[in-house]
Amino acid sequence: MKRHSKKSVGTPIGCRIVEVLFDQYLSRMRWALWPFYMTVMLWAGCSRMIWLCRNEYIKRKFASCGKGVRIYGRFQITGSNRLSLGNNVHINENAFIRAEGGLEIGDNTHIARNIVIYTMNHNYKGNCLPYDQQLEYRPVRIGKNVWIGINVTIIPGVTIGDGAVIGMGCVVSKDVPPLSIVGMKHQIRLKERDRVHYLELEKARCYGGMCGYRMHS
């Protein structure tokens, strides 16, 4: 029986060129990059203005929208006519909201990026597997003065009380009482790297660069 050993793959020429160009030359010639820098800044500024104008237009479709509401960056919503926002509500970039079941957000509530809110779900008790075409609607209510961290998911039917703080990465699956501070459970240690293997690579200074290919110092 033949043994198949892993072949050592050399670093692609493209990765080597990038390493040499960026690490050895452009780092010493930063002054030559200012036209590129200004172009990127101008493009980023224009893109941001486009998104802000788009979001101002989207706000007109809400059931109600208070003063001082700010929606930053990318914002995806369905059922916008079922969304009600209070005053001074801030929703950061990359929000995804399904508001068909009804969504209320109170005054002075600030929401970090990557929020996901669902007010509806498929019917898994219907006539098809894993679910049928019918939808179940359950409103979500978020009180006033609530602070919601990054990467939070809120499931249908949940109520978050006034003044609550929701820690980053939470899946809010049940009601949160007013003034509560909720977060994830303590982190769990799954396993450990092979310590001998790690120290050998560290001693040999074997570090992965672009796409994991070995970086040449």
C-alpha cells in the first residue's frame, strides 16, 4: 500500500510580488500613495452619503418615525410599514429586520451593528416538511433607553423592557425585564492546540501570509 504524503506547496508568485511590493517598497514611499488615499476617501465619503440618503427615503415608509432617528450604512428591512421608531433611535450598519409581525422601538434606544430582528417565522406544524408556506407573526417590542450590542439576534415575540442592556452576541429568546443587563454564558474551552507543534512552528518562524501560504521574512 502506497503512503500518500503531503506535498510542500511553494508560495505563488502573486503572493511573493505583493509581499515585496507592499512590505519593502511602498512602506518606504508612503508619500507616493496620497493620490490613491484621497481617491479612496472620496469614494468612501460618496458611498456613505448615498446610503444615508437612501435610508432617509426608507424612513418615509415606516409606520411612524420620531425625531433624531439615524440609520447608518447598509440597512435591510421587509414589512417596513409595520415598524415604529421613537425619538433618538440609532441603528448601526448591516441591520437585518423582518418587521411583518410588528416592531416597536422606543425613544433613545441605540443598536450596534449586525442586529437581526425577526417578527415572523415559518409554520413547522403545517402540511409540509420542514415547514409549509404559511407564516406565523409575533410582534417584537423594544422599550426606551435600551442599549443593544453588536451581533445580537432577537427572535419573534420578545419584549425588551425599558433601560435594558443586551450584551454583544446574545440571542434574545425570551422577555428581558426592565433595567436588566443580559449577556452570553461564560465562554467554553473546547480544546487546545498541539503545544509541541505550536512551539516548533513558532521557533522556526513559520507564519502564514496571504491565503495561508508561508510568509517570507
